[in-house]
Amino acid sequence: MVQLNNNFLKLQDNYLFSTISKKVSNYKKNNPNKNIINMGIGDVVLPLPEVCIEAMQKAIIEMGNKDTFKGYGPEQGYEFLREKIATYDYENLPISPDEIFISDGAKCDIGRIIELFDTNNSIAVPDPVYPVYVDTNVIAGRSGNFNNINNKFENIEYLTMNAENNFVPSIPQKKVDLIYLCFPNNPTGTVLNKEELSKWVEYAKQYNSIILYDSAYEAFITDPSIPHSIYEIEDATKVAIEFRSFSKTAGFTGLRCAYTVIPNNLVINNTKLLDLYRRLISTKFNGVSYVTQKAAEALYSFDGFMQVNKNIEYYLNNAKIIKDKLNELSISSFGGENSPYIWLKIPNNMNSWDFFDMLLTTANIVGTPGSGFGPTGEGYFRLTAFNSLENTLISMDRLEHIF
């Protein structure tokens, strides 16, 4: 008889955003005339930068000509894009094109990367945290069983992040093999300075740990003292893998393009992780399309930089509008200055899913319950700046009327 991977059965309920989608769909079905503004899921609304459109049009013409047609591309990504990434995203940092792997999304890479590591490795995740970090390890059999009393998996080290510790996760008091860090953080929108990030690099060096560093939102950093890459920290290339994405920076959520950096000197038991990962993706992945990679390459031009920065400023302005309104309503909030996410403290000790239902039904606003990001997320709520200016203003006006 066929046996299932029973680790799937350990996953808690449905995927967070699927649950939200079902709730919203049911509400729309029963209230078809309501104008619902979605400030929950982190999807963008601005169109692709013009330089990307132009680059893709040229690439499509190439694909229609037998002399310039491209079939299967290199699984690691075309060199023209990897060179641009190394030159511009890692300027003055010890990262070369051969250490960069182009992919179809940071989420996909984060799910793939754990196949390099034995299931007996211990893991630590920030709490609250983007659900994919936990769920992929549950599926892989690394999490242990779920404890219904504290709402945690028994084999996962949860690094509490809340207002009391300024959303800076505490260094574990014991050895942890794999450490997930995400800064600017999803969902809290908070950041780590170089001093705090250096502590993690030192910890990883001491215990021969690996840091899985999700830097998908680095382009939203406005504070010059905040590191954009973990490789700005000395010796980080010996202990860290970094993930980045074009999804939120350039609107590639539907186009799909990202990349992972695995330094050459990241070695375990005399084996380069870079070599293992190259073998993994060549087995399971056929690469990102030529047309898409040409669109990404176009971002590394003067016009590309200007157009992307304009979009980022647009979303950060939305974040400021949200923050200002919450402050006006005496609702505590975090993030938003170096991130498109605003993490608010729910008033009146309301449950996060109850707050979700209240916002949906009384203000027709969709947000994300904090408890969906982990047990410490209870009592908090995430709003995103990824909407139109008009909708952001309307939603804040609605919010004012219910508080």
C-alpha cells in the first residue's frame, strides 16, 4: 500500500494566506456590493518598470529569430544577469557571479535549500516569522510534533521578537545548526543594525552553524546605518546563505525572478555547499526564462534604478500614511520606515483573528492576523503598503471611523 509523507499531517490548519483568501471570498459572496481593500497579502500593484517591458519585447523578438533563439538556459542563470548582480548589488563585497543562482522566487529557494541539510539538524526561526520557514521544515520531518499548549513545534527553537525586546531576536543559549533570519523583517517590518547582526555571525562561527538570511526587502531600507546584506558583516561569507528577490523591488511577483547567494568559502565537512546546490538545482530546476532574465538585467541601468526607486518611494509613502494614521489613533505600530510592512499592536487586547473579522466586516479592510506568523504574533496585526495611494487613503479614513 502506498504510504504518505505523514509530516504533511503535522501542518497546522491551512496555509495562512489561503485561509485569509477563503474568508474574504466568503464575505464577498455574501456582500457583493462591498468595496474591499486588501492590505493583507504582500502583492504589488504598480506595473513593471518600463525598462523591463522594453527588454522583454526585445528578448521576445530574439526568441522569434532562428539566429538568436534560446532554448534551455543555464540552470544557475545567464552570466549577463549574475554579473550585474555581483557588480551592483554586491559592490565592494566579496561576492562573485559564480556564487549567484538565479531562480523563480525567494520562497522557492528557501524551500529548496533545506534539502542540502540532514533532517537531524536543529533549526531556529524568529517568532513571529514568514510561515514558509516553519512549514517547509515540518514537511521535511525536521520539526517534531506540534504542542497545542504553547502552539510551537517541539524541535524548533523560537526566537521571540516583540515590543519588549525591540524586535531583536535573542541569541540561543544552546547550539542551533540552521538559523533563519529575515531583515527587514516580514511580518514586523523591523530591522537589525550591524552590531546586532554581527552577533549572529559570531554565534554561527562559534557553533559551525549556517544562517539562512532572507533579504528580500533590502531595497526598502532608507537608514544608511542598516546593512542591506549580511555579507557587510566580516566573515559572513563563511556562515551565511542570502536570498533576494525582484518581486517587491521591481514588481516581479507575477513574472518570477529572484536569486540566492552561496559563497565559495561556505564549506561543511570539506564539501562546498555551492557545489551541492548546483547539483540540486540542475536536478530539479530548468532555470528562469531568458525573457524574464533580460527584464531583470534591465533593472541594472540608470533608467532601471530610477524607475525602481520611484516605485519603492511610492510604497514607502503609503507606509508613512498608515503609520501616521495609527499614531493619530494612538495605536502602537512598528516597521514602515525601512519596510513595506506595518506591524500594529491590536487595541483592547482583541484576538488577532477577531480583529481580522472586525476589520473585514466593519471597514472592509483585509489585513493579516499576527497569530498566523507564530505564537508571539498573537495580539498583533500586519498591514502592507502594497496598494494604491487612493486605496491607502480610503482605508485609513475607514479605520478612523471605527476607532
